[in-house]
Amino acid sequence: MISADVLARGKSGWETLSTADPTLLDALPTALAVCTADGVLLRANARAGALFRSLGVFPARILWTDGADAATAVSLESASGARAAVTADIERLRDEQGRVLGFALCFRDAPTDGQSPKPAGDQETLFHFTERLYRADKSAEVYTVALDAILSALRCKRASILLFDEAGVMRFVASRGLSPDYCKAVEGHSPWKREDRHPQPICIDDIDATDEPESLKATIKGEGIHALAFIPLTEDGFTIGKFMAYYDEPHAFTESELHLALTIARQLGFSVGRARAQEAQRAAEARLRRSEEHWRSVFEYAGMGIVAMDRKYVIASANAAFAAICGHAVKDLIGRSCLELTHPEDTHKNDVALEELMRTGNPVAFEKRYVTKNGRHVWVRFMLSNGERGQLLAVVEHIDARKRADERVRQSAKQVALVMNAAPVPIAYVDKDLRYRLVNKAYARRFDLTPDECVGRHTTEVVGTDAMGPFKPHIDAALAGESVEFEVEAQYAQGMRVMHGHYEPEFDAAGEVAGFVAVVSDVTERRLTEERLRESEQRFRLIAESAPVMLWKGDHTGHCTYLNRALREFWGVTFEQMATFDWTSTVHPDDRPALFAPFDGAMKNHTPFSVEARYRRADGEYRVLSTQARPRFGPRGEFAGMIGINVDITERKHAEEQRTLLINELNHRVKNTLATVQSLASQTLRNTERSADAHPMFEARLLALSRAHDILTRQSWQGASLREVVDRALEPFQTANGRIHVDGDAVRLSPKQALALSMALHELATNAAKYGALSNDSGRVGVQWQVTLGDNAELQLTWTESGGPPVQPPTRTGFGSRLIQRSLAHDLGGATSLEYRPQGLISVIKTPIESASFNTFPWL
């Protein structure tokens, strides 16, 4: 094992994690990712990739708000902006100067109690397939996991896995739903050979439509198979076998199904290759142990370079093996000094060895570097001895590969140690005697120790007897060869804590358990959060069941998942019937379009909605319910449905209808009164000495007043829209070509303001029709208004005439002028003006107005 002092030497955590061999990262039994200081994702191991796929987001950036060096919620953000939330342990990664260059994140596994969303459909199948493959350490387990995934993902009832044997024959290794006779009949049939590279899947939608031999067709159809797929399994690009999916009916394979099949095939091929490699490695190691002494003697002398030199190292003869090591032809070496071929830094080693040889007479071995013809440095083991006739004889062994392998092993050991120390989650390796052999900083820090202080000690000494109790059954399972994942409550010096653990056993060459890797995380806060969430849900149910209003909650499809007691009693639904109850069936047929349109829009756009509709109560009576609802969202921002309340407003609606009837009756009576006034005025004016147009003028004014009454009546005399007042007052004067232009913000007027402005606009329009812009064919009138907001909000309406006859100030003040300049100013509480410009009359009317009456959003 690697000693603790190795962990503290070598590369920085940042350099190690950002350049480490991917296989080292994939070997860690936790989901690990590396990002830059600003959150850009740099690397992720296989378990992290599986987690990303399960969440449906492959991140480009990782974001968080809390400080590092602690378990925190992070957000995975894809390049398209999609996000998903997950919990991670975070560790700063520094360079040798202590500067933070990035972060290592160890993602927590998703909770198993259903509180976090889980992957669905095909993604869920692939997620569980990957997870189960990771845990499978026997070929039979790999085949079982693969067949489960094939049947689930490709929606077939039968499947099989076939691999090439040593003779190159494709043979069944596992199957589901196939008879032994069928397997025997078709075994060996394959569209590919073992040496084929990058094979492509073959799909047969209908076996009858192929040109396969009739005997083969009969065998396939005799098994009840009509469609089948050949999905190749590869290792390093070469075909090693295939898996088959069978269908009872003709089946057209989709691009999505092929993508799923190839994904499963890649994982399965890798796992099969890994199992074979492990078996081959164990066999090779066993053979190596049995023949270690034999092979050592063979490699010492067989195929070695041999060279004869004089005492000044001038080469007299050399064999082909030596020439190959030096990269020269044999004839080019004769007469050259061996020192010319030696690396300048190693030439002194020859003199030291020669001196030792002359002193003792015994062969002297040492290692040095040669410089080949192409300038490459190669390591050799040089054994110098005395030859015949005073010559020196050297046996030269090419050890460059070994030296480089040793260096890689040393670097690999350093990288493993640095990766362990850089990982923010506690990790330790415990041998079968329960003594720590490797401990990272995060693990030791939990016990206020250093890794060096943990290594070599028994687990009980470090963890404590009380805390070790809950872990013992899981430790025993790991030492029995099981991969264990668990959660326990343990008593530590800091108090009772909830710990999530993962023990992965390690086997020696004989297949015996040598120890296990322990990954242990403190999930106390997560457990407390889950308990608080359950308590919050219970409080909601208690309040909802006691509420006097009707409360409901629906899912993302619009189906009601919860109805409180008041609403269940209204519809006559029991608690058990909520799962199948269809609330839409109770809506009055005439109200369905008005209800479903805003409901569908809110569900699609995830926005609140408010609507009134009639629903059939349990006793059969239709009642008017007012619904107020808003959207709900899950912990990752996904739309979870709507939540709302229903209020029975049937009596209020009846009261409103009665009030409308009374107001309409009052309006009828007022109109009758105005008609009487009109009649009396007509009779009176007929017998007085007035101008001929006095009668129509008086009648028109009464009609203008009547139109204003109509507007106010429709609004129950609560006020009126300024735009509607203007349109109705000027309606008698509008022409087909629209010579009167009206423009302004949405403003509400009081009843008094509405009546006064109606009369003023009528007088201005009448004057324009007689003498002003509307008295010819080219004149135009503009009516614009605006509101000045603030503590003293004010409405300003401007009447502008243009294009009419030249205007001159009047010689006397008529009724209309007096109405605008005196009565109107008094009724409005503001100011009015009339300006007789030659190009046309301009009148400005100002009146205070409540700021709430002004709407800057006219569509609301």
C-alpha cells in the first residue's frame, strides 16, 4: 500500500485531478467532477456521467452560492441554460503556491425515499443498468443485468447474449424466453466474424420479408419470432459477440430504439471486456508467481546485447541485439568508443565500474543511458566483466520499458494518493484486520487527525467503540465479499450523526478479500431536511382539512391529487376515490369553454389563473365556484402542477343579478324622466321667442346627457372609462373617413366627471359642426389626453381643431362657452380654457384624478 507520506508529496491537487488518467477517476466509487474556479466543468468520471444522464442535464457549468469545503446544493447548468440541482461535497484545488485554481466536487447519491426526482423511462433504465453493471463482478451477473435492461429498454419479451469462443464460433452465454432447441439450432449463426471492426446493428422488421434460407426462417418462426435485432458487442473496435432482441410480431425499429440498443451494447461490451481482462490478469499473475524464478533467469541472459571492448572502451565486436539497442548497424559500431554512445551524464559510471572490476575481478553491473542514432535516450543494464586477451566483455540488457513502467507506477501511486486527498468526501482503505492502510484528508479530518495518524491503527481506535457498533454488520458483509451501501445512526464525540456509507471489497489474486474501500459521508443535515419536509406536509394537511374553503392540488397533467375535506364533501368524494376522480365531469356544459381555456393556458405557460364556473354538487345542484390557482414547482424548478382554492359564490351571483335588475329599472325610470323633460322643453320653447334652432340644440344636449347615463348605468354608477365617454359623446359627429381622431391612456372617471365631460365634448363638437373644423369637408378634430402621475395626479384633455374656416374670437359668450369655462371647471374641480387661433379652436380641460384610476397597461 502507499504510505501516508507519499500523499503529501508530488503534484498539487489541481494538477493531479486536471491531468489524471481517466481510468483512475473512473475507479473511484463515487461521482467526482472537476471544475475551474469560475465553475466551468473540466472533467467528470463515469459515475458522475451516469448521474448527469439520470438528471437529464449534462452541465457546462457548476454553480453554487455557499462556501466551498462543505456539503452544499449546487446547480448543474447545461449550455442551453437547462438546470438541475444536486448536493455535493466541495474541495478547493490549489497550485503549489496555494492559489485556488478550481474545485473538486463529490456528488451525493440521490435519496432513496422518493423525495428527489428520479430518471424516468429509457433514461431510468440506462441509469439503473449502469449502476448495476458497476456493481456486477461476475460474468453471470453482467449477463443478468444486461438482459433486464434489454427487455425493459427495447420493450421485447425475449433476448439473448452470444459471444465468440476461442474457435471463433458465436455461442449463447445467456438468454431469456428461448427454448434450448432453438438455441441449439441457431448457435454459430452470425453476420460478423471475430476480426470484423466497427460492425453495425442489423434489424429484421419481418423475417418473412428477408432472403434468408427457408430452413432458418422456419426455425425462427417456429419459436414464435417474427422480428429480431442483431446488436454487435465490441471491445477496442473489434467484434466480440452480439445481443439479440426478439419480437412476436413484425416490428419497425426506430432510431430511438437503436440508440438505446447501442448504448446498452457499449456498456455491455465494456463490462464483458473488463471481466475477461480481470480473469486474464488473475491467471497471468498466478502463472507469473509459479514461474517467477524461471523467467528471471531467462530474461537475465536470453536476447541480451553483447559487446567486446578494449580498456579504453573501443568496440571490437558486438552482436545484433546490442546494435538494435543502440540504434546502429553492427558495422558502424566497430572501432567506436562505447562512451560516444553513452549519455554524457552517465559516462563516469563506466570508470567507476572498471575500477571495481579491476579491484575485485568480479563482474560489475550498473544502469546507464545510451543515446540512439535518432537521439532517443534508452536505459540499459550494463554488466562489465573481464574477457579474453585483456578485453572487457559487457552484457547489455534493454531495460527502457521497465524503467519507464517503474516511473509510471510511481507517478500512478502519486496520482492515486493525490486524488484521494483531493476528494472532498471521506475515503479510506481498510485491510481484512480492520487496520487503516490508506486514509484521505477528509476522512482523517472528521476525527481531528491527520492521515499519518490514522494509517496502521485499528478502526476502533480511530472511530470509537460506540460509533463502530452500527457499522459492524456492514463491515462483516464487505469482508464477506459484498458491495454494501447503507445509512446508519452512530454516536460520535460530536453527538449522534446519520452516516451514509459505501463499502467496496478488494480481492487478492487468489480471490480472497484483502480489505475494502470505505466511502462515508455525514448526511445528518439531509435527514433533518427530509424530516422537516414531512412535518411541513403534515401541517399542510392538517390546516387544509380544517379550512372552511375548498382547497385542491393537481399534478402536471391537470389531475387532482388532493382535495381537502370541504371539497370532498362538495363533490361527495371519499379520500380513497381522489386518485380516480375526474373533476371535469362536474363542470356545467355551457361553462366548459370559458373554464378550460384559461386552465389549459395556465398549465401550458405555468401561470396563475382565476375563473368562475358552475359545478355539479353531490346532490345534483349546480353551484357557482370562484377558482383562484397558481403553479407549483419542484426542487429543481420543474413544473409540478397547480394549487388553488374554490369559493362558493352562488348567493353573491344571485345578489348581483338582482342588483342589475334594480339598476336597469332605475335606468328605465331616469330615461322616462328625461323624455318628459324633453317633451316639456319642446312645448315650452315652441311658444317662446327663440331662434329656430333652439329646439334641436336643447334636444341634442338632452340626448348627450342620456348617452352619458347609459355608460354609467352599465357600470352601476361606479364610474366610466374616459375612452367610452369620448366615443359616445362624439358618436353623432363622426364621419366615414374618421375626421375626429381620439388618442389617450386608459383612465377611469367618476360619475360627476363623466357627465360633465360628456356635455363639454358635445358643446365643442356642436360648435365645430356649425362654425369650426367640422363645418367643411377638409377640417379635422383631435382629442388627446394624458395623465401626470404623482401625489397630485391630473388629467389633461386637449381639443384641437384644424383645416376649418379661419377662426375669430366670438363677440358674445354663448351657452356652450359658459358651460366649458364656468360650469365645467366647477364640476371637475379643475381649470378649462378656450383659445381661438386663426387655424382652429384649442380647448384644454384639466381635472384632478386618482392615480389608481390610470392604467399604464391598457390590455389589463
